[in-house]
Amino acid sequence: MKVAFVVQRFGEEVIGGAESLAKQIAERLVSEFHWEVDVYTTCATDYFSWQNVFPSGHTKVRGVSIFRFPVTFRRNVTIFRTFNAIARLISILIPKRFFFKDFFEKIWIILQGPNAPSLIKTLSEKSNEYSGLFFFTYLYYPTILGLPRFKKRSILIPTAHDEFPFHFNATKRLFEASSFIFTNAAAEEALIKRVYPQVTSKIRRVGVGVDIDSIDKMSATNLPLSFAEKLPQNESTTRYVLYLGRISSGKGCDNLIRKFKAYFKKTGDDKTILVLTGKIDAGDRRIFFNHRCSQIVIQEPVSEQEKFAIIANASCLINPSPFESLSLIVLEALALKVPVLVSAQSDVLKNYEKETQTVFSFSTTLDFIEKLQMILSVPWKQPMHQARLENSKDWVAKNFDWNLVLKHYRNSLEDLS
């Protein structure tokens, strides 16, 4: 079986949920099913500028063939954000049937990027080689312009949130053109059914797998020295709460920093620090400069193995993102028996609170303070609370099994043929 994956960014150096999902699935389809997987992606590593970093051309990593194409022009964040505000206003003032809406959407898609016409051209030329084409994330140029060309063999993994472009006419056409739509969670599925009920029959809840045995092995190491050295060398600092991922205002990091400062001011808890580990988005450097607080540390990105050791040693993982379609990092923390604090704005994360006893959500600053105090005060090592953590781990094992995920991919291709 030979398939194509289309995703805006791809590689070890790339930090992003959809990109990580595409990478994990591609590698497992090769190793488990011995499929041929060709990945069509860009030379960019960040989604802010889409600057070409990787060389264009073909490489092969862990059995996956990667075809990289140059982005024709970098994104100007100021211009994009200005136009985005204008487009939002247009969408309110002008009826959907008016042609100007489609005109503004087309400009939005070009400004959003990544513009890689050579990717679409090459994929069109080689499309007959593939039994199926999988497009990751509905939001970007390669999917919006690529998928509708291959309706009968295209599967969309939208990683959808209820955001402005999700309601575009272009998005509606994209969902309607897909042969199947793979969702990651119940909340994402419910959103798509509510906005686009006409595609309900195409939806399959697939999600992602979590390899608990592998995670356990990788976590059973000491904290990486480069990480530990940057923690305050203070005997009173005995624990840290952790954010791990892209450090971005879009992920709620600026909101998290404000709320943690309020927590520190109100409680005077000098035994707890907040550690944000990851790459700071190019347009959010102010987060680095504005975080100044003795109890907040910003760390560089870490390797996959180091990541699990850092999570396992945290007192709590925090995901402040208002927009999530899955949040693999939350599932990994639960698998490592670490309690989690999440934003109540995300329906997906809020649903995890309902499903487990060790995920807690916050909305207001006071709510954040109270929930964090509660988590840090629970004696998690006691048998009763260990049982709660173990139940959450079992929930992950039951609902996010790689065998079931890969089976969906295989069965869907069989249904296409």
C-alpha cells in the first residue's frame, strides 16, 4: 500500500500538534503495516514566517519518504493580522452569498500560507501512485488548495477548532470534498456535525495512540542536566508546574503567565515555580521579556526522551490553550500519572475533566489560583490518590490505543477502493 501525507510542516525540529500527529502516524504505518508513505511538506519549520529552513528535495527518515517544497514568500505577521481583522468584519457585514466573501477568503488563505504551488503541482502529477491521500489540518494552503483536486481518495484530518476560518465557504467546500474526515475527540466531532451536518456520514473518530510502555521507559531517567541547571538553585524550591509546547499567545501562554503571577502574589508560594519549555513563536517574543518573575522560568525545547522525564517529575502539567482538537501532551501526562490543569475554554480539554479524576479546568484567575492550590495540596502518593492517577492512566490506555488508530487508517483505505 502506498499513501501520501500532506502537512504544512514536518520533522523532528517542528513543534506542533498536527505536525506531531502526522509524523507519528506516518512512521507507524511504515513500521507496523510496511506501507510506503510519502510526505509532501514545505521547507519551513515555523508557521509565523514560513521561512525556508530545510533544503528542498527528497529525504528519507525512519522509512518515511519526505518531499520538501519551497514556500514562495514569507508571511508578514502584521499584514496578516490586519487583514484578518478586516476579514472578520467583512464576514459580519456581508451575507455569505455575496461574492466579496469568497474574494476576501482567497486573500486570507494566500496571506495565511504557506504558499507552495510546486507542492500542489508535484502531488497532482504523482497522485495516481497513491491509494489514498491524507491531508492534515484544514487551515492551511496545501490542504485548502490540494484536497479538492483528489475528492475520491482524500481523507481530511482537520484538527478543527471553533475559530474564524472554520466558518469559511472554502472550509465548507473542503469538508464536503473529503471522502472521510478523521476527528481526534468527541468535542471536535460534535463541532463539525453542528456546523456542517451534511458531512456527518463521513466522520470517523480516530484520534491518536499513546504508547504507554515506551513513555514509561523514557520517563525513567534523571532530569536532563541542561534543564535542571536552569532551575533556581534554591533549597526552598522543591517543585515545578509545567507548560510544554509552543510558547505562544495563541496557546494561552501570556494568559498563563499573568495567572501564575497572580497565584504567586496571592499565596506567596515560593516553593513552586512555573516552567515553560519550548520554542517561543517569532511574533511572541514579548512573552519572554514580559514574564519577569523569580518563580517563572522559560526553557529551550527538549528531545522526545527528555520531554517524558520532565513531565514525570512535574507536580502538575498545565495546558492553557483555548483551542485544542486533542492535546497529546495532556494524554502523555495522564499516562505518566501526573495531574493536569487545563483551560475551560477548550471543549476538548474540558471533556477530559469529565472523563477522568485528575484533569481540572480553570476559567478566571481566581479559579486558576484555587485549582492550582488544590492540586498542589493533594497528597498524590497516598494509595487513594494513586488509584485516581492509575485510573486516568488506564483511561488513556483504553481510549488511545495505537492498534485501533492504525486499524482505522487501513479500513478507510479499503473502503475507498
